[in-house]
Amino acid sequence: FGAAFVERFLKAGRARRLRPADLVSSATAFVALATADQYRRFVFPALPVEEVVCGGGGWKNPILVRWFSEALPTRVKLVGWERYGLDGKAVEAVAFAVFALEHLEGNPVNLPSVTGAKHPCVQGRLTPA
């Protein structure tokens, strides 16, 4: 959500004299609920989802994972990338490597039906050393 959002969030929390632990808890709940909301609005109407594959730091946060899971329909299960033989800490790096390769090959990687873009386009910029 960006630095400006975080600053407003912290300022509002401090104005209410929330303890740091309450701010962290509120931020965690916000991330869980906002992410689940996006799945309900954009993913579930388009796809028959039975599981969501998770990774990265958020997947290591048991409270975030529990609250996210509870905000999803009961039919949807959360699993880690490790279930599919991938290191959850490396998936983002692999995705960026795939995006870089697609850029070099001139292939678009955006989905206009998802992003609202007017047309598919090659993403990123190559900056020679």
C-alpha cells in the first residue's frame, strides 16, 4: 500500500494511543482481510479455487496465515510452495527471472483482463551495465 499509507496508518494509531503491539496486530488483520477481499472480488468469480499457494515472509507468520485462512471460504485451503517442491523464499526471485526472460524475448506478461490495461505489452526495461 506504500509509505504514505503506512504513515497515515501509524499516525491514526498513535492518535488513538494504540500500543505498538496493537498497531502490529491491526496491520496484520488489515493485510489478511484486504488480501482475502481481493480474492473474493477478482479471483473466485473467475476461477474455481480450492487452494491458495503461499510463500515468503507472510507464510511464516502463523497469525497472518490463520486470519487470512479464516477470511477465505472454508473450501479454500492454504498450502506452501514447498508442497510443490519449490522453496517459498525463492519463488519471487524465480518469477522476476521469468519476467526478465519474457522481456528479452519480447513477450508480454501482463493480463489486460486482470490489470485493466488496454492491451498486452512487454514489461520492464533493460538497462545495460
